[in-house]
Amino acid sequence: MTLKSDLFDCVVDTFGLNYTLYPEKCLDEMKRVCKPNGKILLIESGKSNHQLLNYYLEIMLPLHIDKYGYFNNRDWEAIISKSGLKIIEHEERLNGSIQIFVLENI
């Protein structure tokens, strides 16, 4: 089933993009179904602002992918910056390993 474009005022995703091989494609789809000037709200875990924690995430990545299918070390700002979505708000929790974004579909 394909949803029509520009359907939703707001699209919400909580930790779902961490389970996909191609988060860029998922963001493209969110952007497609979100109305112009609509909002996309994301809560994702990813690359931290703490180097020791990033080292741990890198070491544990193969286990997390194999056991859970979970990519726990993505750089969400870099991924979002390529999407054409505008970051309205960005908040970090737990040394930056949890990231909250409010994006605008421009």
C-alpha cells in the first residue's frame, strides 16, 4: 500500500530508524508523506558527544546488529543534513546518545 504524498501534518518516529539499513530512504518517505511546512519528530539513539561512549558503541555495533538488528552509532545530524529537511530543534540526552529532533519539511 502506498500512501499519497503530502498527507500528514506531522510524522513521528521513535527509535525506528535505528532498525533499518537505509535510514535515508525512510526519511525520504517521511518527507514525501508529510505536508509542506509539516513537522517530522524523531527520537533516535546514535553517536554520542562523549568519545569513550562512542568507542564502546563502535565495539558493540556488530553484536547489536547481529543480535537485535539495531544500529546504535549513527550520526543523525549528518544523515538529516543530506535529507533536505530543516532542523528546527535538536536536543541531546544521555551524553548525546539519545537525540531528539523537530524537523520541518521545506
